[in-house]
Amino acid sequence: MERFTEYLIEDDHEEISMEDLHVVILGLGDEEGTFADHMQALVKKYNMKNTMINVEEAYIASKDVEVGEVTIHNIDGKDKEATIKVKDSLVFVRAGAIKSLTAQALVSSLQTIGFFLVNDLEAMLLCDNKMSNIIALERNNIPVPRTSIINNVKSIEKAHENIGGKFPVILKTLKGTQGVGVSKVNDMASLISVAQSLWKFDADLLIQEYFELKSDVRTLLVDGKIVGSAERIKVEKDEFRNNVHLGAETVPYILSEKEKQIVINAARAVGASYCGVDHCKVGKDFYVLEVNGSPGIRSHFMGYDLENGKHTKKITDKQTLDIIINWFSQERRRRPFMRQEVGYIESIILDGMEENPIRAKFDTGNSASATMLHVDSMKIDGDMVTWEKNGHKFKSDIIDISIPKRGLKDFDKRPVIEHGVTFNNKKYTIELGLTEKDTASEMLVNRKTMTQFRVTVHPDRLFIVSDVALRNDKSDH
């Protein structure tokens, strides 16, 4: 049986075909028509499997984390069940899938098991909160309208000063889509009155400087690459919002080079694999209004070549979704973000050495074929190696030979074995390259093993997820 952890790190396995792709949509069971309808058409076109899951009704009945398989019951509220697998699933997380803690728990569970989510919970929550959205953009030096939180009457005047002290202003609920929860307020008395009315419904609010706009631009991106861009032009004279759901017209839009860089940077700032970036032009300046983690596609877009970023031809909403599905159909583009952070030094326990944890250095620049382990002695006999570490003796099959380099020169030849380890309370079988050479580290964890552990490395912290191991090397000071 293929192990899930082995699948994660395989580089040369055969790509699955479009017919083998399982498209899963997490929502409330009443997904907006355009996305769901076009998805159904694509499912038929490519003969893909498609499952709609109502996150308010569904629950995980069984799971096998090792092979990356989950069975979900009551996906439609009528006792229907579905089995989904990490290897072939593309899971779209729509806006409705994060509206409650119960729904978020399901999304989080699938993410933890290893499913690739478009988008993962962290990115969706960031995009869903308008203030977090703005802060993430500001932190990455992306131009945004001046924005401030208000949480009581006393905070209003100071917040108003912070955004320029002028009227009108925009008042928004922190959460809301399709223009819902957005008001234009013309004076201080109205601002206080509207805010007090919304606070009665426990709404969280922010105010934002107002721009007089005839249109704004929605750009769709996958993995920081532009799929399509459309200008949204408001039709009603008294309507200040440019949302398509409120009647705005859309026309294909060609982005300038400056605009391209701004929207690409915005998508990267929120960590979304797929998103819609809304921006506008005020005078000669561009501002990002927000990044949507579950964007609608009901617009007339100008298409872009994903490889060179140049605009190509007008594309329909159906063609847009087709491009997105084809992009994520490739397995190398469906590898989830590593959200678990570890220190650059952590403890790893080798099977048979439970009382002596190894002090391991996590080296993101280490592309060696196996994680290096310094041993006290070893003797190779054909396809077997007998080795000793800290008084413990082992005999292992040699599955490969690793030849790391220092500069352009070979450093040494290391017999590669498979050995069980425990890290962060989980058991793994990893590949170790054994060496007797003088090395600065007792164990040097390579990128392949880090992928297997599904972790990223904090460059300035030690022992985040493990107990401190006694120093037995020169890897840190």
C-alpha cells in the first residue's frame, strides 16, 4: 500500500489525468449559481468526479491519515456519503465554508490531513476579515485606502482623523461579500447613528476613506499568476459600489505593468492560491481595495498567458474556470502550504535510541538525497551496513548511495538506509545518509524530509515543537 508520507515527497511519480481528478466543493449547499453551474459543465467535459459538501451538515466519519483518505457522511443533509483522497482531490473552499466554527473545523481537519485546499483556512479567514486584509496588504507596502477600526462612539472621531478627517467616508462590517455591509456616510452625525444601529446587531466595523469611482478592476490570479482581468463599471448613478451582483457592467481590462505588479504582490501578501484582487485608480495612483479568497467569476475578462503574463484574448467566465481547473490539475501545483513552523534546531528520536534524542539541524538549502546522520562507526558488507551510534548498534539494508558536494567537489559517499524516527509526536520512516566524516551537525535534515514532516523553518528559534536535546555537535551557539 502506498503511504501518504511517501506520496508527499515523490518527485517523479506519474501525473494523474484530468479524468482522475476529483473536484470537491466545500460550501453551504447553495453555492452561487455561476461557479457551481460552470463547474458541473467542466466535470462533464473532462469526465471528472465532482462532490458538493454542505459544511453545516457534513462530518468526517472515518479517516486513514497514512494513505490520505477520508470518508465524509451526510454531505447533503440527506445521509449521502463521499470518500475523498489527498492524491487526486482538488478542494475548493467557498466563502460559506468558513462562516461558523463547525464549518471551519471541517476545513481545518482536511487541511491537517494533507488535502490541497483552494484556499486553506488561514488565507480564507484573512481575506474574509476586511481589517486583516488591509493590514496584510499594508505590511507588504501595497497601497490601500486609509482604514481604521471603530468599536465604540469614543473611537469614531479619532478613527475619522486617522483616515483624513473628511466626508464622505465608507463604513464597512469586517465581514461581508458582494457589497453587503458597506455604506457611504456623509457627515459625523450620520456616521455615529449608522454605527450605533449596526452595533446593536453585534457588527464589527471599520471606516475607510472614500474615493469617487466610476469603476474598479477585478483580477483573478492562481499562484501569483494573472488569469484574467475585468473592469466593473457601475450603472446606477447613485450607487457607489461596483459589485457585479449589484448590477455593475463588466468589460475586459488590460492591466498596465504597474498594475500587474500591484495585484500580484497583493495575492502573495494574503497567501492565497486562487483569489480575486480588486483595485482602483485615483488620479495617477493605484489602490488595492481588497483581496477576495472566494471570488465570483461572473465577469467578462481579458485573458492572460499564465507563463509570460501577457494579455491574450477575451475569455468568458466558463473559460476562466476551465483555465483555473487545468492549472491545478497538475499535482506539483496541488502541494499544500506548510503551516507548521519548527525551529532551525529540533530533537528527533531514532527508533532504538528513545532515551537519546538527536539534535537535528533543519537545513532548507540541503538538497542532498537523504538526511545526514553522523555515526560513530559503520561497516559496509555488500548491500548491508552495520553502524553504531551512541553505543547502540544497528544493521540496515542499503537502498542508495548519497554523494553530497562541497562546492564542486564530492564530500563523501554515504550509504542510504531507511530508519524509523519520531518527530513532533508522530512516527515516520525517513531516509538517512550515514557518515563518519567530521561534520558540524549530528543530523542535517534535508528538504525531502522536511516535506515529509510538512514543516517550515523559523530562522531565529530553536526547539519549537520538541524538547531540548543535549548538545553533541557544533551546529549552533
